[in-house]
Amino acid sequence: QKHTFAAPLLTEHKCRTNNLSHLLHPLFSFGDIAMRAELETWLHAQWAKRGLAAWLLSPLSLIYLAAVRMRAHRIRAEKLPVPVLVVGNIYVGGTGKTPVTIQLVRTLKAVGYKPGVISRGFGRKGDTPQLVTPESDARVVGDEPLLIAQQTGCPAAVGRDRVAAGKLLLASHPEINVIVSDDGLQHLRLARDFELAVIGARGIGNGWVLPAGPLREPPSRLDTVDALVLNATTDTIASRTPRFAATSQIGAAHQLATGATAHIDDLSDKINKAKSRVLAAAGIASPERFFAMLRAHDIACAELRLGDHYSFEVNPFEHWDTDYIFVTGKDAVKCRQIPELAQDPRIWAVDLEMHLDPYLIELVLGRLKVLKQTAPKNH
């Protein structure tokens, strides 16, 4: 049975998802999507306040925090031979780190640096360090590292051990003179020269660590990083660390089946003239932002929340009777590798253009300049 735009199950739910999705169930049928979204929505609602559930879980948070601190004392950081910039967060789940990483890497390239990228590679099969190319399999390297490699053209490597991933990257690409770690704020074995914490749309929730709250580390951790990037958050962040705004907008869209490219406004005109039916689907942490961006371009659409890092092993579009399907870049790297989806002419991948504060770029470049002046001459 095909789903039409009268279907309230997915169009009326106001839910948010993040990369907790793997904890709920990686493989599910179409009908299970809304159920999982409801569970994730409930969890984030609890984490947004210090209600009964949070208070009941707070003793476990004290145990978690003690374990984190004990582990931090035991770890000895290892330094790589080039500067390392870490883009991370303290909220469990997506905050927009990868778009920030992509734009930072593009900026470094534009001013003459030769950056490389390392990442955990969330959802990938295996933990062994591995190089990432634009042709890599998303199941093997992870969707976000693949997206970074495709959109920046820079060498990249993935691995649970970021130090090992960095060494592999440098051995394979000795021209690299700066490494950007996509995530890794809590990977203390990796010595770093600059830490950038991204605060997403959910802010810091109720301010408590797991499981009573959504934080991997307490809010005081934000005082120790070098810069905060505020990415669509309305929360007031109490920290003495310099903060910078990040803004994003939709650019071009690419039809998966043909490779055709069109500006989103041109597609909007075409859709409205033909009264076409549109579905927007997003397997990202904050899908509402994606949907809102499409609506800002006068595209009325049904909304399908897939869960962060959705694998597409089950085709979520099979029963949708629609003319256009808009997906994010992170979803598109997986859809392109599944013939049934790659050949579906309805699917368009939408580019997200991130803009970083020029003063943040100035701060980063200033730090790199100092590091270059004091670095040994052997690399």
C-alpha cells in the first residue's frame, strides 16, 4: 500500500533523532520508523529537563562521571607530527560537527594548507584503521567520513584509535601538514593543538551527564576548549570560552539517477507550477532544520525522519507515492551505493552550505601560524 500525503503517522510527528539510533534497532520495517522516533523524542524530552526520570537516574550519572574522570587520569596522550584540530561536542549525538569540519577543511585548503581528516567512522563495520576515498563503501568507512572525502577532496582515514588512523593517513599522504579530527573531543589519547566544541540545536539539554542527561562530559568541559561554535542553538551557554556563530543554507540539488544539478529555487518553481508531491527525508540528528530549510524555499513537503545514520538497508521510500524525494548529503552517500535507490529518479540530494565566522577562522589560522613557527623542521 502506497503512502500518500494524508498519512498522519509521519507528517504530524514532531520528533528529533540523533545517533542514539543504533541503540534502538539498526534494522526495522517502514512501520517501525515512527515508533523509534517516538522513543527518541521521549528520551530527548527527558534530557531537556531535570524531571523525575532525570533525578532517578542521577546516581548513575555520578558513577558515570567518576568512571570518565578515572579513565582520563590513566590515559597518556600521543602527539602526531603535525598540528591536530579537533571538532567535537559534549552532547551525545549530532550537533553539526561534520558540516563544520567540511567547511573548516575547505577553508584550510583555500589558504594553502594541505589538510587530512580522521574520524571514528560511526556505524562502520570493523575497527581497523582504514583510508577513505570518494569511492569507498559507506558501510566500511561510515557515512560522514565518506561525505567529507567527497565534498573536500582531502585524504581521510577512519579508526576507533584516532592516533593509529592519523599515523596511517600521514604514512599514506606525507604532504599533509594539518589534521582535522571529525569528533574525538573525548578521545584523549589523541593529543591536540586546538579544540572546537560545536553546540547544536538542543544546546546542552538539562546540563547533566549520561544517563540522567545527554552529556558525555559536564558543561565545565566547555571552559577548557579553544572555541565554541553555536550551530542553531538558542540556549544560553555559560562559558568563558570564545564563541562563534555558524550559519547554513541550502545550495544546489543533485538528481541521483541522472546526475542532473539544479538550484533549489529553480526546483521550487518547477514543483509549485506542476503542483508536484514532495517528500523530505532525513537521517540526521536534527531533521527539523532540513525540513525548515526546504519550506523556506517554498517547498511544501511531507516529512520522514529516518534516524541519524540510517543505513537504508530497508528502502524507506518504496511505498511513497510522490514525485520528488529530497535527502541530505549524508543520506545520499549511502543511497548512491544501493542500486534500487541510486536509480530512483525521484531522489534528489541537497547540498548544505555552512558558513563559519571569519573571526573563528582567524583564531584557528593564528594558532596554526604559531605552531608552525615553533615546530621542528623535520616535517
